[in-house]
Amino acid sequence: MVESPHKKTFRSFIWDTDTHVKSLEERTLLRKLDFSILTVGCLGFFLKYLDQGNLANAYVSGMQEDLKMYGNEYTYAGTVYTCAYAAMQIPSTLIIQKIRPSYWLACMEIGWGVFTFAQAGIQNVTQLYVFRFLVGLFESSFFPCMLFVLGSWYTKTELAKRVAIFHMTSPLGTAFGGYLQAAVYKSLNGHLGFAGWRWLYIVCGCMTVPVGIGTFLFLPDTPHKTHAWFLSKAEINLALNRVEKAGKAAPVKLTIGTFKRIFSRWRWYAFTIGYIFYGSSNQASGYFGIWLKSEHFSVVERNVIPTGTNLISAFCILMWGFGSDYTGSRVLFILGPLTYGLIPNGILAVWPPGIHLKEFAFLTSGVQLVTPVFYTWANELCAGDIVERALVISSMNGMQYAVAAWLPVIIFPQTMAPTFSKIFTISFVNLLPQMPH
């Protein structure tokens, strides 16, 4: 029985609101795109955050003592990673205007997997800094380039939820890192003469490289450049018609005039500055494990308890993304969660006595994560200029990380643990400019 294209189905309420008006061919195309882009994107982003977050897990699981990191070395290790990560954001999205994203991202992912694996052999803090820099450099391309690819294929009723599914894997990767380190520490600590935290890097590296190969095989690039083996010529033409109707611009040649045009508009400035404030308000969760260590929780508890923050974050990210697509509102699903963020950040800024209130604040600090909706909004407002879209997306993340490279050194030195009074106050204050007036 052929389904009427105008009969609203249950899937129209839980997935794309316009599913009932899409042809069978369009729904088939979307299934192929979802399987390829979301599988590659989610696995890669999951491993990126697993590899990025394993410094915190390793630090509270024996690295601090083995490498004698008793000053601000942990903060500096985060800073060198962030510097490298920030530096390649904007160049990466410009590079994929010339090179197929599947080629570029596959090479970068294999690179960060190799250097993650190599961290298992570090013997001093200097080596840690070098490898963290290299991991950051290779990881930097994945997030902005995948956002660009997602924004190139999907339309207004489709994009936010898919960016949310993609971004949801970041807290899941961080959470899994805690579970993985706890399991590795219990089962492999001392095996073959390696400490448990070294085994974490070995396991993570071995997981990452195969996914890089999968990126080369399955990422379909963008509609105007795709050579995906699983898309027919008719499906490619359908994809091009979809993005043309959605007002998404075709690739253009990069010139000085291109950049003059972009920087003469308001969008780059508004999204970049707004995202810096937003990103600076999301610092608390990364220091949950360090606070737990100061309260003498066990190694396993230090790795497992903070995963609660990540699981709550993952759930909320999905809620905000699906809600934004369903209602068509981006602003509501940005301002609403950010308003809640005043509560946990306010608690940590005050730093009340006792454990439970602070633990509640750490656990629920991820409710304010609206990153997918923020990027969906930027993708849509810049859809008419492909280079502007690439530059705005990468600048949002790159500039925020550029600020994050030096901000923790000044206001979040490891010697201030576990209260970190300045950063929690600044995280709270950074939410205020984003509140409705």
C-alpha cells in the first residue's frame, strides 16, 4: 500500500515534522545520509571527546603522581592542547572548500589516534605537553568541518536534531572515558608493567584509528562535491534540489573580496562574541573529578561520578535539538536552558559548605548546553553564503577555544583547587549577557 505523501504520520511528530510531505525517494535519501553522516560523525566525535577528556581521567588515576604534576602542570597541559585546537579551526573549514572533507578528516582522525596512543609512553611533563599539542592540532578539524557538512545537506526541519545527535556524543564520550578508565584501572593496572592510566591511552588510540578509515569510506562530503559510492546520480540531483530550495549557496572561489564581504556584515561578530560568552560559562564540569579527589573519593568514584553530568547533558542536548526543530524556534531553546544555568553556576560561585549542594551543581551544570541549537542557528542565517557559513562556524568554536587557552591559566590555576573561586564566579557572570532583557 502506497502511503499518501500528505498524510501526517507518527514519525512527523517524533522526527522531521515534514516527513508526511516528502516523497519515498527523499525519505530514502535521508536514511542514507543519516546512516553515513551521523554514524561517521557520532563515532568520530565520541572518540574525540574520549581522547580529549582522558587527560582528566588519567590525572586523577595516577598520572599526577607518576609525572610529579604538583603545580599548575595540569592547567598548562590543557592550555597547550587548547592553543593547537583553536589555531586550526578556521583554516580547516577553508581547506575543505578545496579538499574533499572525507580525505581531510580521515587523515586528521588517524593522526590524533596515533598521538593518543603515543601518550601511553610519556615519561615527563614536557613530553605530555608535546603530545597534547599534537592531539589538539589533529582533533581541531573534526567539529567545525562536520558541522559544515551537516549544514550542507539538511534543511530547517531536519538540522537541529541531527546536530544534537552528533553533539550528544561529546558528553557520552566524556562519560565513557570515566567508565573506561575505571574499568582499565581495575583490570589492567600494572599489567605488562604499565600503569592503569597508560592503558587508557593505548585503548583509546586503538579505537580511534579504525574510525578514521571509516570516515574516508563513508563520509559523503557535500552535495556539490559528493562522489559517495552509496548515492545514485538521481539521489545526488535530488540532494542538490533540496539545498537549492533551502537557500543554501553553492561553492565559490575564495578571493579577498569574499572576506571583505563577510566582515562587513554583523553575523560573524554577533555569533563569535556570543559564543565566547557562552563557552566561557561552561567550565565547571571539567573540574568535577578534581574536586572529588580533594574530598578523598576513591579513584573509581572520581572517574564514575562525573559521568552523571555527561549523561544529563546528553539527554538535554537531545531535548533542546528536537524541541527546536519541532517548534521551529532557535532563540527559545537557547535562552531557556541558559537561564537555568544561572543556578548551578551561582551555587559554585558562592561555594557553600557541605558536599551535596556542590555535587548537585556539578551534576546539573550541563543542562545549559545549547551548542547544537546555537550552531544550527548560525548555519541557517549564513546559508546564503557558503564561505561565510564556514567562517562563522569555525570562528565561533575557534575564538572560544582561543579565549579558553589563556583564561584558565589566569583564573583557574591548579594551585587554587578545589574551590577555583574565580572561575565559577566568571562562569556565572558570562551567562548574564546572554539573558533576555
